[in-house]
Amino acid sequence: MKLNDVFKDNMVLQRNEKISFFGENEKERTVRIEVSGRKVKDASLTKGTFKIIIPAQKTSWKETVSFYEDNELLLELKDVKFGEVWLAGGQSNMELPMTYDHEYKSLKRKRLPEGIFFYEVPKRYAPVMIDSSALDNQGKWYGCNTDTLALWPAVPFYFAAKLSEKIPDCPIGIVSCNYGGSNMLCWLPEEKIVNDEKLAEFYHIFEQKCSSVDMEKYKEELLGKASRKKNFLLKAGGEMYMKGRFPSFVSRNLWKNNQKPLESQKDYLPWDAMRPCGLYEYMFRNIEGFVFKGVIWYQGESEARSDRAPLYTYTMQLLVKTWREKLEKELPFITVVLPAFTCDIIDNGVLFPEIRRQQKELPEHIENLYSIEDYESGMPYNIHSPNKRPIGEKLVLSALENVYSGRRD
């Protein structure tokens, strides 16, 4: 019997709601589930995938969840908490780690919130990964201290920290499921795209490109890339870019010759991270069935393309509907309206005003969806602003108003 990867020691489960445990089972068996020695469920499992639903649990900070067959302990989860759990999704501005936030060094000298925890869904997007070492710190539940602060994504950190203030004496959990540069099609299952008259074309272009790929040669090339040493200058330049230290005059000069809408990058290969459906298959599916209070969503930069911007609202409607179906709950969504941005070395903001317009109007088209606007943190020549506190805290204010209705219990 094996639980899905998200079920680990130190985890936070949603309080006051029925909880689903799911995974793989190698044979028929009857299991008994106990929470700190108290039986909460007997379940008969068949061979293959399984789901066990246990009754709602009240707020608690330190429980042990045990699974027994007869009196044999099959597996055990320690230091389990029951509190408020939110899913954080999107692209790089939701993913951006605290090491790039301008408050990171000062926060390390202060007392950090003790009641917040996060799990990062491993950023595995293909059967062969060219840099598997990047996954080493993922797939685990972390608390918050000076050693783990660097691992936290910044927006979820500020969201969790503020929510912990507003809902005291309650563990706050974040499941971070995002990927830099991802468009919405990455996060949708194949059947939702190929059966959609407006979106199927994007998948067919990808499928046609893949049909001419020699997979053995392609795999060999990917493995070859993994063995090469990283270029020091390229790595250093990437660090400067992510920390907002890339010379702005480069972007300003680029802007002079780059004032037309960008087109989509359509030539995705079979295992590219940004291909349609890839992140859904390899990341989101790992948390299907997990119980959340709601979703915070920060994404849209990759939709600012000439062929995708007109479909932003339509695609977002499909994504919200699909995620709610897969998570089996009419979850509230709180989305971030993109901040100010002109251009940087790889992007421009020509279509950002159109994306912003649609993002502001999303609540008119999607029930139980709310949006927050970010005027403080935008930067004209850096798409990754290192000032994420205003966004995280505004998301909390929206959650308190629209999801918790002022309640703190």
C-alpha cells in the first residue's frame, strides 16, 4: 500500500472537512485508519488505485495518522496538522522563491511565523528530466524557519504568514503547484483541449510537430544536455535577471525595436515543459483528490501573445471548471491582475493591458472567483518584481472578505 507523494510527515490537512487519502494498493485488503490511536475508518481496498475518505477533523497541531491491516502497521504519517490548506498555482511570479525577494535577508533576522507549512509539487514534467537535481528539495512538507525560508515561494509565504495572523491558533498549509513560463494549456488534460473547438488547434500544432520527431535520438540529446556543465556566465546572468539586477538600459534599448505583440512559441517538442497537457499530467494529477480551502492563482504573462490573449477569459473559464471537477469541490479562486510591466530581455508588455482588462472582469464571468489588483510591486523593466508582500497580503484580504466572511474559527 502506497499513498501519493503529497501525503508526508509534517503535512497539513484541511480541517472541518472530509479528507481523502489516495494512492496505489498491490492487493485486496481491509485497512483501519486511526488518528492518534482513535479509529476513524475501516475501508475495503481492491488492487490498484484507491481512495479512502475519513470524517472531518477539528483544528489540531500534532497528530499521527496510521493505517493498519488487522494489527499490522502498514504506514504512518507523523506530525500531521489539521488547519487551512490553500493551493497556489500559476507561473514564475507565483513560483519565485524567497531568495529573490527584497525582504529575504531582513526576514531571516526576525522571528518567523511558526504555524505555516508548504509542500512543493515536484516540477517533473517528462519521463526523462535533464536536471533531476532540481527536484531534490521538492516533494516534502516544510515548516518555516531560517533554514527553510529560502525554499518558500514568496507570494505563498506572505499569504500564509498573513493568514496565520488573521486566523490565529490554526496551522496554515500551502500546496505549491506552479511552473515558470507556463501557459494555461499546460495545466489542462488532453481531452479538455482536443475536444474544444477554440483550443484544439494548439494541440494539433504540437501533435503535428511531434509526429516527425525521432524519439530515440531526442531522448539521447536530452540525456546529453544533462551531462554538460552549466555555462557560468549564463548562470550568473540568470541570477542577475531573477533578482532584478539586469541592466535596465538593455531592456529599454530592446523595447525600441520590440513594440509589437509577441507570438506564441508553437514548436514544442514531446517532453518540453511548456507543451499542452504536460504539467497537468506530471504535476497536477499528483494532487487530484487532495482537499483544499481555495486556490490562489498568479498567471497571465504567458497568455500575452497575439493568438492567445483573445482567448484568455475563455481558457480561464475552462481551467477553473476543470480544476474544480478534478478536485471535486467548487473551490473559490483568487487571482492576481498583472502589475505594470514594459519589457525585459525575453518578453514585452504590449498585450498586458488587454490581459489585465480581462483579469479584472473575470469575476463577472466565473462564479466564486475574485481578483486583486497589484499597483505597488510592478516594475517597468523586470517581469519578476522582488516585492511580493503586497500581493500575498492582498490575497489574504480577499480571502477573509470572500471566503471566510470575517470568521476566524
